[in-house]
Amino acid sequence: MQPNPKFPASSDAVVSLGELLGALSHALDLTEGQPKGHCVRSCWIGMEVAETLDLTAAQRSDLYFTILLKDLGCSSNAARICQLYLTDDIGFKRSYKLIDSSAKKGLEFLLSHTASESGLLQRLRTVTSVLKDSDDIVAEVFQTRCHRGAEIARLMRFSEDVAEGIAGLDEHWNGGGWPEGLRGPDIPLYSRVALLAQVAEVFVAELGVDAAVAELARRAGQWFDPDLVPFFVELLQRPGFLQAFHDPGLEAHVFASEPVRQQHLVDEDYLDEIAYAFAKVIDAKSPFTHGHSERVAQFTDTICTEMGYSTAHRRWMMRAGLLHDIGKLGVSNTILDKPGKLTDAEFEQIKLHPLYSQQILGRVSVFHDLAITASAHHERLDGKGYPQGMTAENLSRDMRVLAVADIFDALTADRPYRPALPLEKVYTIMDDMVGSAIDIDCYAALQTAIANS
Ligand SMILES: [Fe+2]
Ligand SMILES: [Fe+2]
């Protein structure tokens, strides 16, 4: 076994808030079915326009984080979308952002996306039921997303203005939006800017500048604040806009911008709070993972305490537990919540989630080593795990601890295909895994701690 050399010593300020949340916003892009960097590019577009608005430095900072974190509640409606529309949540969300407001387009969208894997009869039944209850259903889906996003922003210490800006993202200027049906200037300014920035980014990325300009003009006064639209059109038509939009250096530019520099660096306590808040985003993705990340963090801490880890190392390991499944945000709920056996193709999708976790966490400088440990939670000592098929000689003690905590929670919680197992049965299953899948010392530490609790 490799010694554990990797966790950093405790220090004060560890990372900038912009870098941390910008990197984690890539997880939100995955859940929304958007290309990498959608939230960051939307943030850039909104902040370029904000230059022309009369905002104080504090207001610009609030607007920045409203746009960057606009999709914080995104995971909370994924399972419901699958259940209501019988379709893949990620593809549904990607396409939904591209529809316009006409009834005909909306109907075409429903017909093409509802129950997309089912036979014609099932699709018609679902579409009929969705149309019958459409107002209630759409309101419910948006309400969940908006309120949840605002709640998580508050947990991350953001102001009420940021929380309300996120809650109002789907309100429309003509009063036809969600969740409150706010109208005109009653909609928070940050929400109005964020919605315009979001739609501009999606249309520029998918269909180009001309299509984006046409879309903004078409929805002015309907979805969008008509006084703001010309500022966005001017930006999109500015020479060099498209080049900057596709510039690989754009993200670094956004993270170095003034609203971020204004923010204090994130210290260890704040980093813990953000990890806890993001764990709630991760666990909201599926009803079957409710509380999973927090419990894995707790079981991890239980094992680490029993094994004599230092306080700083335990803290680092709890963050790994909280964030290990962040890549699940990129897996469709049609797979995560499937009650039956997964097909080979579906299991291939599941196997991608630790890789996504590594990619997302690896974008944060202070999470470089944590990303490697967290992404190994499905590896096994015998090399039959995933995603890399690592073997005992490469699995650090930290990775082994996390794997035991993850398996223990998976077995002691309800799953789509079976209820929670009693402790005795869990131990029988895990006993059989010792030496082939899980580490004997980490497992023994867990059992000792539980016996003494
Ligand atoms: Fe996992
Ligand atoms: Fe997990």
C-alpha cells in the first residue's frame, strides 16, 4: 500500500471563491446538458453588459455570483423531469433552453422529448397527461429548482440579493414565468440579466451570433426586459466578441475579474461550508442518493478517527466524502433511478461518474490531490473496480477508507432496486469483499467504531 502523503497541511486562505465556484459550476453545466463552461461564459456575457449598468462594486459582485450559480438548484428537479416526462433529464434540459416561446414550438418540443424511449401509445398518453396538467407541472419543476438554488446560495454565505436573483431566473418580463409569475421591474435585476446572459450563451454556442440576436429581439418584452436587450445585442455584435467567446483563456479572465478580486479568499471553514452545500446539490439529483454524500463523509470520518488520522487529515477526507460523487450530476436519472438491472451501455454511463468527479474537482487548485482520491471510490484491491481498474499497490489508504464508507452507505440505504439492508446482512456482504474489493484494516476500523457507538 502506498503511504498517504497527499493531504495538504491546514492553512488559512486556500483558494479564491471565483476559482472554486467557477470550477464547481462545470458540474452544473453537466446536469443542465450544457457544454463545459456554459455558466462561466454566461457570467462573462452578463458582466460585460453590467459595465454599462450603474452598479456599485458590491452589486457587480452579487450579479457575478448570481449568474455563475444560476443553476445551483438544477439537480433538484432532474428526477421529477424523468418521472413526469419519462425521458432523459439531461437531454430534455439541453433542448428546453433552445425552444422559443411560441405554443407551436412548445408542443413540438413536448412531442419530440416526452417518453422519447417509449412506444407511440405511451408517448401519446404521457403527452396528453402532461398537457392536461402542464401549468402545474411546469410550475412545480421550476419552483423546486428556483427555491432549492436560492437555499443553497444562502448556505454558501451569499446575500439575499444573490439568493433572490437565482430564485427569479425563470421569471419572464410579461408575467408568464415561474415560480411567482413576477412581471416587469418586479423581477430582480440580477435575474433579468442572468436569464438574458443564459439564453445568449446557449444560442451563440449552438446556433451562432445572428440566431442569438434574433432570439433576444423576438423575446424582448415577452421573456426579457426590453430595456436590457439592446445592451446584449450591442455586446454580441461587438467586433471580436465571438473570438473572445471561444477563447480558451476566457475562464481565467473571468476568474481574475474585479468582482472576484473583491471577494476574500476562501479559508478552511468556508471551504467546508461550500463542500457541504455542494453535497446537497449532488444528493438532490436522485431520491435514492438523498443524504448519501453527507453520510459517506460521516462514515469516512468515523473510520479515520478510529485509525488515528490527524484532525487536518480528517477534515480533508470529509471533503473527499462530500464531493466524491459530484460526477453523478452528469449521469441521467433514467439510469440513476432505474429500478431494474442496468444494461451494459447504461453501466458504461455509470462508470463515467468518478471520471467526471476527477475532472470537475481537478479544476480547483486546492482539490488537485483530493480529486484523485475521490475519483477512486469504486476501485477495488483486485483491479476489478472502475473507472481505471487500479490495483492494491496503487490504492492509497485514503482511497480504501473512502471505498469502505461508500459501500457501507450504499448497502445501508434504500436503492432503486431494493430497500436498505439490516446491519447483519451488510456485514455478511462486506465480509466477502475483504481482500478482493475492500481493505481489511479500514473495514475493521468501521466495525469497531460502530460497535462502540
Ligand atoms: Fe460513486
Ligand atoms: Fe458514492
